[in-house]
Amino acid sequence: MNNNTSHYLDQLEAESIYIMREVAAQFERPSLLFSGGKDSITLVHLARKAFAPMKFPFPLVHIDTGHNFPEALEFRDRLAREMGAELIVRKVEDTIRDKALTEPKGKFASRNWLQTHTLLDTIEEFGFDACIGGARRDEEKARAKERFFSVRDDFGQWDPKLQRPELWNIYNGRIHKGENVRVFPISNWTELDVWNYINRENIPLPSIYFAHQREVLEYEGQLIAVSPHIQIDAHDPVSVKTVRYRTVGDMTCTAAVESHATTLDQVIEEISASRISERGETRIDDKVTEAAMEDRKKGGYF
């Protein structure tokens, strides 16, 4: 890594740490939304830096759809245990049962749309007034419409036309009772920035991010992990391939990419050569409609 890249990462880190400290200063009950993916792992690392040598200041909140990769869950539990952090897990399947929601059907039946219900219930249960998340503006165009402090109304909904100005690094966290703020400290980071930072800081990641052999279903040019959560028909082409994941979502809606990258340097080399965003290449649920992500965010999604 050259000095220019390292200096640029220093600037991104300083901005994110500043935002983390603003959250701690302005809100009474903030939390950090944690999935076991690289972006939320980066957030945890930044928060630890921001508040060291204090105890980690935010509870980790995971909305568990029940369709997660086992590697991500194992990493989540281990990290929380090693840090001594409070880990709050709420399950979508409990929400489906309690609210009598309709379970999605089909070949790749994703619960992503339903996890909004669980997230909003969790925010109400614990009285969270701010939820820190790892969204980046380069992921998907709806993400680019949000500020660092993105206000949700008392129904948990987001209005892209009611975004607060953020001039001179001044962030307005004032909210009315029942409202909450989603905070995105790495909004200005790209996928490549995250990987370079992970490499520089030597941040551990789940093994799923590196090349490994996995049984996959080839479907419309994408490689979907074989699991009990997807429907495999007799004519479906299933094979074992050497793959890795650029992003970690549910097993039902996250595709792998063929790769032999087993080190961070090799992953960075692949990402540098790619011309397709991670979600554009690997997230099936974002392709349902042109506005799939924005529709979910308006309804209260992370």
C-alpha cells in the first residue's frame, strides 16, 4: 500500500471516528447493527478505536432471518464474546409467527423484506434512538440519497425528500419522541476502501470472504449456495466450485463469485479489476425491481 492510499484511509477513518463520537454524544440509546459482514466488522473496529480504552459503547444488534451463512454467525458470536460486547439477536421467524406474516415462497424465498418488521420491533423494544449501519453510497443508488444522519419517522419510515443538510461536519441528531436516526459512518467509503483498510489494520474476517470450495446452484449466470433454504429442482445444475463472497447477506439471495483469492492482497487485486458493484453482481433481491432497495428503505429497512 502506497503512502497516498494510507493517507486517504487516515482521512476516511478520522471522519468515521468523528461521526461515531457524535452519535455517542447526541443520543441516549444508540446501537450498532451487526451482520457479521465486512462492513459491520469495519464499523466495530472503528468504534473500538474511537472509544479506546473504554468498554465498547454500543450493543451489537443482529436481525437474524434464519437464512444466514453459518460462518458469519460463528464469527458474530466469537467477536462479541472476545470483545465482551452486548449482543442482541432478534429472529425474523419469531416475527412471522407472532404477527402471522406470510412466509415468502419460491425458488429463492428471501426473508429480507420481512426483517424490517423485526428491526422496527427491536428498536421499539429497546428504545434505540440511533442505529449505526455499514451502508456505503457506492453499493446501490438508493444508498446515495441518504445523509450520514438519516432520520426515520415514528413509523420507522424514510422520506428521501426530507434529508437534513450536513454542512461543515455539523450533524443534527435532534428527533421527536418515537423517531430514530440511522447513522452511516462509512458512507464515503467504497468497497475497495473497506478492503484496503481491512488489509492495513489486519482486521479478521469470516472465512467466507476468501476462496473455498462450495456446492452451488448455477442459476441465470449466478452461483447460489446449496442450502435447505432454496428450492432445487431435478434439472438444476449443481456442482462444486471454488468461490468466495463479496458481500454476506442471506444464503437465499447472495451469490458467490468464482475466485482463487485466498489472501487480502489477492482479493484487493480482484476488486480493483472489477467493473460491477458488489450488490450488482451478487445480490438477487436488489434485482426484483429497479427501485427495490429504495422501496424497502422507505418502509423502514436498514
